[in-house]
Amino acid sequence: MASTSSVSVDLSETMQPNLYASSTIPYVISVACVILRLWCRWVNRAGLWLDDWLVLVALAFATGLSANLLWWIPRGLGRHVQTFGPNVQEDFAIGLFTAELTYTGVIVFVKFSILALYWRIFNQNSSIKLPVAILSGAVTAWGIAVLLLTLLQCIPTRGYWDKTIEASCNVDSQKFLFGISIPNILIDVTLLALPIPYVVRLNTSTNQKHALISIFLLGGFVCIASILRLVAVVTESTGPDISWNLIGQSIWAVVEADFAIASACLPTLRPFWLAIRSKRSVTGQSTSSSSGPGPNTPYKKRAPRTWGASLLKSTVLDEQDAQPFSGVNGAVEGDLRNGLVPDSQQPHTTVLIALSEIESRKDNAPGGIKVQSGWNVEYT
């Protein structure tokens, strides 16, 4: 570490609020995405797959990365080095060393999680196995190289921060940070492009394909963060004001790591998005029902009415739960709008049928309905 500079600086300058924000807000987002991912697995009654476990390991490293920054900031990061006491250089070295290790852990395991996800959802395409294997090897090699360079910056390693012991330190930190960024960005770009041809081949609608591709490409923000971190490495000063020079790199490193976790979770959150859409549809139904035409309005003069995710209560025979609609007649008189009843009076189970869209039509009989999409049956 170089000695402090005698150049006059404004010691009241601080970037610590920016550092606090970058070490907490993206982390909270990543935690929320992982929790939603686990909730979606629970809703689908599916156990955790390899990609889920790997993203949990990545989140553990991300927790260490944010905790390290929160420890590091009060000890000088984000302020000019002259503001703090003689221990600032030792604290700086400990903080940087820990950040390098935890950042590497996040990046490696989140990439493994994404590759495991690709393997799982595209497993019927044998052609994806080779690129996944190649990328897994590249990520492994990158992680091992960064780990060894971090641990061997000084021999013994303790000499990196403890200047009271004799140590050989032959790794230039600036060149080291630059060198690990280039392959990291290249791997990120390849990970983004890999699923696109397999999504195109899926037997689904064009709109769904576009939606899937868009979700995968949201990971492009991680590439942008990686590039901005590289720019910070290149442009920031290498002078003796160490606690001030590393601000940009620190901000973009933690943003990149946390949003990598969030991006890895997005393709798995379909049940969450469906639940949100269903809730909004139910809200729309209530509004539409309360403001719709009155019951005395002649049928031909009524405006078309749409109810999103309407809930119709019906009764189904216990003995016929495996075929819940085999004995149901529709559009009968009773307390329920378009109520449904069984064709017998045997013991029954109450069922809620969520119709995603119901629309009155002029060509239907009065009180008739037309289901425009499938329904989900939920036993209560």
C-alpha cells in the first residue's frame, strides 16, 4: 500500500451514502427474488432442484459481500484516506480481500445455477448438453483462477493486510481486477444468448416465446453492471487515496452480484406472476360487477359485461371428484349468478371454479356465459 498523499483534498467529501444504498437495496431485491422462487416451488408442490440449491449458496456469498461492505464503510471506504487513522490501510486491505472472495463466490454459483436451470428446462434437447458442459468448465476455471490469485496475492496470504510480517506481494491489484472482468463479461454474454434458440423451438405461441426470451434477456442488466465495473477499474485513480479510489468498483461489484441472483430467479417465478394477474382480475371483476347495467335493463340494450377471474360456486359429488364436471348443470335459478348444481342430491364437496374471463354475448341465451379460456379448480 502506498503512503497517503499530501495533496489538498476536501475531507468533508463522502460517497458513503451511495455505498450504503448499493450494499442494501440490491441485496434486499435479491433476497426477495429467492424467497419468491422458493414460494413458487412450494406452490407447485415441487422439491428443490440443483439450480435452487446453487442459488441459495450464491445468496449466502452475497450476504457475506454486503455484510463486508457494511463493515468496511465505517472504516473508511467512501471517504478520503486522510480522514481516518493509521489503521485505515490494514482495514482497507482486509475489506478488499474479503470482497474479492465473496464476490467470486456469488458470481460462480449463480452462473452454475443458471446453467443447471437450462439443463433442467431444456433437457429434452440433447444439443444443449455440450454448451452447458463447456460453459460449466469455463466458469469452474475462472473461479479457480480468481480464488488462487486472491489467496496468493501475497505469500503468506496474511501479508496482504498485515505489514508487520515479511511477505512477497507480486500481484498488481488493478491488473488483477481488470483481468478477471474480461472473461466474466464474455461468459455472461454467452449465458444470455444460449437459451434463445431453444426457446424459439418450444411448442408454444409466439407471444409466450417472446415473453420467455424477454425474461432471459433481463439478465443483460448484469452484463451492463459488469461492463460499468470494468470501466471503473480502468478509469479510477491508482493513487494513494485508496479508500476513495475504489468507490465505483465497489458499487458496481455488489450491484452486479445481487442482480445476477435476481436475474437467475426471474425465469422461475411464473406462478407468482400468474397469482398477481389473477388477483388483479378478481379486483377488476368486483369493479365491473358494481358498475354494470342493472337487472331491469332489457337484455338487448345491455352493454357487454366482462368479469375477470369470476368465482362460481358449484357442488360436485364426492364419489366423482376425479371427474368434477360430469354431473354439473349450468344456468339454473337460485341465489347464485349462473349457479351450478349437481344432477343429484348425493353428498357433495364445495368447489371454487376460477374462470379467467367470462363475457356476456348477444348471441347467447339470457344469463348465458362463454368461457374464453381454461379454468382452475380449487377444492375447499
